[in-house]
Amino acid sequence: MVKWDEILIHGNPEGLKSLAKLLLEIAELNQEEVDDNSLPSGAREHYQLRPGIELSSSSDPLIVGRIDAKGTGAFYQRYIPR
């Protein structure tokens, strides 16, 4: 049995543009301006994309988010830069 270690992101033009819009929204968000009740210090903005709702029914769940924490800018400890 072959194990695939790839993530495939496929979509029609509308779907790919929608994902691009979401990525830009997260990238451009000033986390420091988000209310602490919605995003506490040390947390990271993220969106959960669910099969059959935001994604096709044949997709796996996906979380897209920022790696830098609000208030500290810290990355996850397990993050390994290139």
C-alpha cells in the first residue's frame, strides 16, 4: 500500500477564487484589533472548512489560519522554518 503525503487543492475558478479571498482575508487581518472575547491574546485567527458545507462532500476537513499568535507574534513550537 502506498501512503500519499500530499495535500491536493483543486477547484473550479469560482472555488479557487473563494479560497484565495479567504487566504487574503486571514493574511490582511490585524489580529491586535480583534476583540479579546473573540480572539484572546496568544490565539491565532483561523477558519474551519467542513466537507459538505464549505467544501465538497468528498473533501477532508481543513483548517486555514495564521501561524503568528495575537499579542506575541509567536509561532507554534513545532514549526520548522525552511
